[in-house]
Amino acid sequence: MIDYAMDEGRNGKGIIVIVASGNGGNIINTFPATVAGVITVGAVNQNDEVFLWSNYGPKLDLVAPSAGLSGIAGYGPCGEENNQFRIELTGNVWTLDIDGLAGWNPGNYNITQPWCYHEYNWDTPPQGNPGNGYTAHFGGTSAAAPQVSGVVALMLSLNPDLTLNEVRTILHNSADKVPGMGGQPRTNNYGYGRLNARKALVEVLGFDPIVLGNLEISGHSIVCSSNTTFTLEDCPSSTLATVTWSFNPGYLVTPHSGSGSSATFRGTSCSSIGEGTLTFSINYPTDNHQ
């Protein structure tokens, strides 16, 4: 089924299947991380250090931030015979949770008899009100993989025609090469590096919206009766964005508007005197940058 989804899904472009590498501290050897073609994600801490329990190996694509694993630290109120445990929650990733006793934030207060339940312990950050539908203590590679899923969703929102292989390549190319990789382009512990959402989206766009604010227009500051050309330097490719320009006030020059990264015009007459503003607008399907 996974193979079929990756081969045939999205009208042949391929469903992007993202999985956690696993928390055994071993080489990746469990399903579905072993399926060829899936994007496999390991976990690092806030210092970009791979957790010892994060599975690794040739199949690892990249890593993303996460936190500690939960563990059993004893028995709950009803003891061993009732299979009730005291569970230490050491993760620090916020996420939605199952409401009530089935969740990781079960609300172990004012529980009626027989008073048998798993007892969850946490320190910081606080859980909030017990029993609410969220938890502050998600962790493991299971908390790292959804971050990659979220970035991929943003990538496809910008370009829904990206194929599975193109998505994978962008994630690899945009991942940060962190110090633990020792200058290598890829390692078995980090894959191609740590997820970088901004870099991935910039690669999909083909240009950096923040850098657009620093684009320069080259050309003479005086327009006479002869043609004068102005050019927008480092303009995005015409396949990714549409560039239009306009001159205000329009009566000073002809033509006073047009398209393309260059604008060529001349004064309407030898007696035309005044100041005007040339504006280039870069229009992307989901954005407009000037």
C-alpha cells in the first residue's frame, strides 16, 4: 500500500510518506522506516546533537528537533498486580493529546473509585489544566517526523506539482549541515542534516522574499527624449514570477507601464520637466513583493 501511494498517488507525482526512524538507538531496521522511498526522520536536541536513542543508518534522510523519551518509573496507585504504572514524561514538545484518561495529560485528580490509573509525572514546562486536549511532553523521533510533515505541507502549498523525489531533494539540499556532521554532506547519524523550514520554502519559491527588499534598479537617473533603460537586478526567473513596472506620473514618459525585468522609455517631449517614480512589482501566485 505504501509503495502504491508513493508511485501512483497525487496523479503519479507520489504521496510523500514521512516516518520516524525509531527510538531504539540502533540502525534503522523496523517497518515502515525500512520501506524504500519513504522520508525517514531522526531526532536532535536544541544543540543539534543526535539523541542516543535516535535510530540511524543509510536510510536516514534528515533530523529534526525533539526531546526526551517517556519511561516507566514505578507503579501507580493500584500497584503492579493491576498493571498500573507511574510514567515519567521527559519530552518538551507541545502537541494535541487524547482527551481524558487515555491521553498523556489525563487529569489524575478527583478520580472516583477504584482509583486505578496510570500516574503521569512532569516537571517543566507545565502541562496546564489536567485532562485538557494537549500535552507539553511529546518527544522521541515521533515528535521530530511531524515537523518535517508540516514543512512538506507548506512546500506543496507553494507548488502542488512537486513530485516525491523533488520534495526529498529539496529537504536534503536545504537541511543545515550542523557541527556534528564534521563537514560531511551526509552522515548516518544526521542524514543530510537538520530540517530548515525557511531554506526549504525558499528553494521551492526559487527566490528569497526577504532578499527581494534589497533588489536594486540600475539605470540613469535622468530621462530625456532618447530611450533610457532601467533593469531590475537579480530578478526571479520569469517561470516563477511575473514582473511588471509602472512610472508615476505617467504623463512625463512614454510608455508609462509595462512588464519584464527591464523598462525602456523616454520623455514625452523635450519640454517635459518633473520628477517621477519607477516601480517594479514582482508577482508570485501567492504573494506580491514590491
